[in-house]
Amino acid sequence: MFEAAIAGSLPKPGWLAETNKLWPKWMAEGDALRQAKADATLLWIKAQDDAGLEVIGDGEQHASTSCTVS
């Protein structure tokens, strides 16, 4: 049996980065941005865990090159 997993980027929340843009601008700076990225990562980890995935990723919430959605 194959383990279920998500590979690659997951959408960033609107409070972390601009939405619907390929090169979004971050909504915070400095320590606030570091905390927002950590919070977004924890939200996606929990969502994957709640879905029963055994292999969990960070959703690339720290990457600046993925599209965001609202």
C-alpha cells in the first residue's frame, strides 16, 4: 500500500502574503513575518495530520515563489 502525502507548495493564507499572485508580497516584516510563516506552517501540518496523512510537509510556507489564494 502507498502512503498518502502532499508534495510541494500549499496555498498561503491571505494574512501571510498577497493573494492570487505568482510573486506575492509578504504581509509582514521581520519578527512578525517569521512568526506568521511559522503559524501558517503549523496550520498546514495540523490540516494534513487531521486528514490522516502519514507523510507531512511544511507546504513551503516560507517560500516566496508560490502562488497564494484567498
